Amino acid sequence: MRKKGYFFTMDALLALLLFTTVILLIHLFYINAPPLSQLHYLSRDTLDTLSTTKIKDLDETAYPFLIDAQFSDINEELTVIEQLATYNAGGQISKKEEIERQLLQHLYPAQYKYTIEFGEARDARTSKVIVVSRKLVGSVQVR
């Protein structure tokens, strides 16, 4: 009879330990996960804004790339996302990243480390969260 009591006590303690571990893991991984719906809306709104804002509508004092001689080939009739896609497709990644840096520093705090990638994300290993939004970008010419 003593052996049965010992066995059932150990069984109950093991079940309690397992239950506590599962609850703890749920709390650590599921409850503390960032809400992806907000990030999806953020990326969607960013794409919508950049795809409807034309380069000519930007303020020259806020965005110095507009008056920089390095960016003399900017087509002011294109939207911002079209110009970024043009630079990306033409292999002018440094120009694309400079425009992106100046634009996004006014939209998001620096700790967000928000970037726009065309095609596959390059920094996927260093990112905590990657949110994919797709948008068809028209009128991109590669020279």
C-alpha cells in the first residue's frame, strides 16, 4: 500500500511540473510575441503612402536629396516607391538607401530599423520581425 501512495504522489508532482513548464513556455513565447497585425498595417500604410506621394510633392528642406547634385537623375513625376524601385533595378543601391534613410527617419523612430526591400529581404537573419507586404510598382525603367 505504501508503494501505491509513493507512486501516485510522484505521478502528481511530475504532472504539476509538466503543467507549470507548459504554462511558462506559453507565456514566454506566445504572450510576449509582438502583434503582427499592427506591423502588417504599418507596412501596408507605408507602401500606400510612398506609392501615392510623388517626388515633386516632397519638401526640399526636409529631404536634402532633392537638391543634391548626386540625385540629378531623379524623375519628379514618379512616386517615391517607383523612384526607389528604379534605383534598385538599375543597381544604384546606395542612392536608393540614401533616399530611403532620409524618408524613413521622418516617419519612424530610429529604434524601429525599418527598411524597404525589393525582392527578397537581405537582412533576414538580423531582423527580429519581418513583415512582407506586396505592391505592384508600375512605370519603372531600367536604363
